[in-house]
Amino acid sequence: MTFAKTASLAALLLLPVTTARASSDDAWKQFAADVKSKCTAALAGQLVKPKLVVDPTGSEHFGLAIATGEIKGAKGQRASFVCVYDKVTKKAEIGSELGSDTLKVTIPGK
């Protein structure tokens, strides 16, 4: 087999791998956006303008995020919540309020 044929064959074999990886990157970005959206909705009424950080891939079964912000109706008081997103049902649930005396979370602004 000539070098040109070998190089062409190698390029063809690698094409599906690079295509799959690109779609996986897009899929993970979409996943993270969905986790953020669903967790933000689950926090409605809890925090004023919550900031979230999303684990990019989560665990095997769950998407994971941490939200923090000012407690709605309690000016100056901050709290954080853990949000769990079920990858099958696509529903999010939040844990109980973790006050700043229990957990202090700082998420850099963008």
C-alpha cells in the first residue's frame, strides 16, 4: 500500500472519531445549559438572581450544580443550594438551604 493510500485510509478512519467528539462537546454544552435552566427554575422564589456553577458532565445518573445568591426577602443574607438533575426524567430538585454560616460559596462573575 502506498503512503498516499495509507494516509487517506487513516484520515477516513479518524473522521468519525473527530465528528463524534465535536458532537459530544456540543451535547455536553447543551446538557449543562439544560441543568442550569432547570435548576434556576427549581430555585424560583429562593434566591435573588442566583449564580450557578454546573458540573460539566455530572455523575452517571445525575447533573449537578451549586447555586448561590442573596436570599429572597432577606436583604444582605446569602445562601447556597445543591441542585440535582435527573438525566432520565430531566427534572431538577434542590436540597435544603445552606446558610453562609454553614457553607460559603463564591462564584466568579463573568
